Amino acid sequence: MKQFQIEYNGKKEFLGELKKFKKTCEDTPKMMFQIFSDILEENAVKEVIASIEKVFPGVPWFGCSTCGNLVNCHITPQIAVTATVFERESSRLKIFQYNVQDNSMEWAAHKIIEDTESYPWVKAIELYFAFPKDSTTKFSEGLKDIRPDIHMFGGIAGNDDIAKDVSYVFSNVGGYSDSDIVVVFYGGDDFYVDSIKATGWKPLGRKFRVTKADGTCLQELDGIPAYDVYNKYLNINNDENFFHNTLEFPLLYEYNGVIILRVPMASNPDNSISVSADVAVGSTVRLSYGDPKTIIESIAEDSRPIKQFCPDVLHFFSCVARRTFWASDEPTYELDTFKDIAPSVGFYSLGEFLRADNYLSHHNVTLVIAAMREGEADVSGVQNVSEATSISKVPLVSRLATFISATSLELEEMNKKLISAAITDGLTGLYNRAETQRRIGQSLADIQNENLSLIMMDIDNFKKVNDTYGHQAGDEVIIALADILLGEQDRVSDKISAGRWGGEEFMLVLANTDLSAATVIADMIRQCFEHTDFPTAGTQTISVGVTQANAKDTFDVLCTRVDTALYKAKKTGKNKVVTM
């Protein structure tokens, strides 16, 4: 593969450049044109397309509007045109354009899977989105079953004003559209591809749990309006400048095992935040901050596999937030490490896509790099690749960010310990009575969806143990029973919560467990404890009550019934299990 840039300086000059280029590739079996425009002038782009079709009739072309064009790691103004020449006969290219305005994102995902099944040679899929009117999450989820060996990457088209929610994609198969997805298949016997992402953004401050969200509307973090987090910690106001002020501070979270950044697009009157793609309720997020030195070092490290891959061409999809971040410096600093690897083309986007671990993720503030090659790798020049430009600038705010993050982690650990202390029994490590009661109440609320059983137990003749052998020996007996219960809890942690009810009484809360199964578990615990030999107190026994909840049970009714079962076990001989 070879890539050529063709300068665009108006229609007449461009036609001349195309004709010159054609003389150099008369015998080329396959080629394609990529067109990127950072201006939303449809006529100007169509003028470029008309010129290409005139000089190269039948040659495929595609592209999109952008937030900035990238050619050979430099920003190029207005309209950038590159031609890629395929040198191997076996290399293949196929372009599709899907209409998601009249259909849906899920439909487009289904079509892509369907089309890949028709073309088994596909090794890479490149995606170009017009500004999505709907969430891309369902699109990504719809592609999870696509062949695992296929690389997927791409970006959302942009415009010259990132506050606008309009952009265009275009191709020779579907024309010019503000709502379509352009999809490019690459492959063949001698075609190889690799793809990676790089961010370099660091977590800043403490973690927050997403407690309320609706699609791309992030409503609450830790129970407070999402906007309040940006206002409290960064002093960012809920006004028309919110988007620009938060570009450097996206949210960082993990989804499907992948670290993802989300840019706040707008703050809303109810103090919710509109983000660039879905954030799941229950996920953990943190604010993040870009440090120049870390970004450069991160990209240099991430670029190593690309260097070893020895690509013929590179395709970049870089978030416009990264360009904004570098605004006071040369925004392509971070691309310096790629300059000597291979010719490159790409654009600044409003969102980036990359497939990892069989899942296509929608990223922000991320640099996605796709590396493509025909034939086996030529490693002879790998050692000669230059390293990225060194930057010694480390701002004070970066130092503060590191300090805040470190202290926040310490506070999080302290909070975990405090939370644990508030819900656990100090002697045994089991849940305390208050937490056990809470778990019983919570499980009762879900009684329509699962069986719920309780096991209540009491150490027989425990007062005699304390009076005869002392309280230390009594504590040893209590701890030994607690260890048995903790072992059972660890064995089936999704079903059992073990708590100390008080003194020598214990309670097991068993979710999704009927009376028969709970009785078996109770008797296993009874036998295990009975066969425990204490150095001072010898062997001891427990009496056990078991009951299963029904839909009409209240907390008091359920706990009274299991207590009655335990009382019956005590009164009828001890060291036994009684069910009610």
C-alpha cells in the first residue's frame, strides 16, 4: 500500500494535480480516495468529488466533515485529499453507506454483520458516522457477535464549530448525508491490520457512583445532580461556556473491561449533564485531567506495537478535545512518534470507535490508530524510528492533580474501612445485627423474584462455657462458629449473608434458597461445629431454626417465625435443626 497526498487549492489546480498523479499510477489495479473537510460547504466537497470522478472514473471515494484534517501528522487546512494505492492483487475494498435516519442504529449493526458474512475476506471495518441523533450504545452492542478476528475502528464526523450538532459523511455508493454511516471493508489474503487507542488522561479526585442516568443524560452522581460535581470541584458554571470549560476534564470509567472517557456536552436546567454516549447506572466514574508529559509518554509507549507491526499506512481518529487541549502549543506534538513509521491520514472527531475484547466501544478524548499493511512485515527499519518530541513542561496544576488523586485514594481506603466497621461485628467479622436486618428487609422486597430463607442459631449452654472456662474461651467458641459461617458465605457469596444477631446468636440470610436447601445447609453447619474440638472448652453444639419467607411475610413475622423454630430446637433437646 502507498499513500499520496493531492493538494487542493481550488478546482482548476486540483484537476491539474489529479492528472499529474494519474500518470504515475496508470497500471494500478486498485486504489481509493479519502476526502476530509473542516468546512461545512457541501458545494466545495462536491466540487472535489466531481474532479476525482472526472479523472478517475469508477475509483471509490469516501470521507467526512471534520474538526480538523490530519495528513502525515500535520493539520491541513479546509479540504484534504489522499489517494491510497493497493499493490497486491489479493487486496480488497468494499464501501457501504447505511441510512440510520429512516432505519435505526440496531438495523445498521445487523446489516454490517450480514454483509461481513457475505464477504469472508474482511479483516478490518472502518466506520464514519454523521453526528448521531441517537445513542451509539445499541449499535455497539449489536456488533458484539461479529467475527472475533475483525478489527473495527472509526470516528464521528465533525465541523468547524464543535458546538454544532451537525456533520456530514459521503461516499461514492451513498452520496452526501448528514445522518448516514459510511462503512469500509478492508481485507484479502495479503492484507494485515492492527489497531490501538491512547489517551494519557489521568484520574483526578475521588470516585463517584452513577446513581441516576437515562441514556446519554447523566442525572446524578452519589445521589447529587451531576453538574454539582463540576461546580463544586472545578468551579465550572452552568452556562453557555460549560462545554468548553469541561473539555479538559472528561469523566473516566470502565465499561466491558475497557477504560473509557466521556465528554460532558452540555449542562441542563435540572443540573443534569448530557454526555457524548451512554453511561450505565451503577458504574463508577472519576473526573480526569490531561497532563502534557504523561500524554506524550503514554502515546510513545502505546505506539511500540504499531512500530513492530511495520504498517504501510496509518489512519488516525483523534478527539477534538485533544486538539483543544493542545491549543496553546502545537496540537500534533502527540503524533510526532508516528511521523517516521508510515504515511498517515485522519481527522479530529467528535467521538472515536475501537473494538477491543470483541466489543466496539465509543470513546472520547482518545486517539485511535489503525495500522494497515500488505504483505509480510519489513522489520529492517524498525530500530530507526524516531522517538516523540520531548516535553519538559509539567504545570503546577499537574502536580496538584497528582496530589489530589493520591489523597483521594487514601480517603477512599479510609472510607471503605469506616463503612466496613459500621456494618460488621468487631469480634467475628460477620455483619452486625443492623446490617443483617437491612439485608433481610432488602431480600423481602425482592421476594417476588426469589426464594428467601433464614437460618437462626444459638450456641447451646454458652453461659456455662463463660462461667466455667472464662470469657476468652467463650470468645474462641464464638469466633470458631463465625469462621464456619464465613466459610459458607465465601463458598456461595451470591446467596448467603452471615450475621451476628447478638451474643451467641447468629443469623444467615439465604437468597434464592428454598426451605429444603436451607435445612441441608443448616445441618451441615451444625455437624461441622459439633465436631470442632476447642483446646479449653472441648466440643460444643448449636441449636438451629430454619424458615422460608412467603409473599405475605413482614420483617417482624419472618424473624419471629425463625426465632420460634430456634426456641423449639432448644426446648426439644438442643443440637438439632427445626424447620417452620
